Amino acid sequence: MSQNELLGRVTVRPEVFGGKPIIRDLRISVELILSLLAQGESSEAILDDYPDLEQADINACLAYAHSMIAHERIDRIAVSG
């Protein structure tokens, strides 16, 4: 599935979740899915917990996050001690 096709699965409507991006009008936010992934949840576990989701929806969340930061610069360097 192309980047544009994936991004087409993300909807933004002002009257739903205050305009936050959601997946295919399912009232499941991109933010929630990204948070679960960041906490170490597997795609399989997320799909089990949210049976209306498809793997392409999780991929769409990642594509959306990428599109939001693709042109950002990191201005500081992390130093490990």
C-alpha cells in the first residue's frame, strides 16, 4: 500500500476528538495507536484489542507520524552518560 493510500485511512474531523486524527472514522485515534506501539505493544495485541482495526491502519498511523516529522530538524544532540 502506498504512503498516500495509507494516509487516506486517517481522518480529521473537527467534531470528533477535537479534530485529532483518527483511523477510518472508527473513533480510534492515531495518538492512541502510536502510544500503544511506543509502550511496546505488538501490532498483533493491538489488533486483538481493537477488532475493527486492520494492519494497514497501524501502518497508516506510522505513516502519519512520519509525514508529520519528515521535515523536522533535531537541534540538540543527546549525550549519554
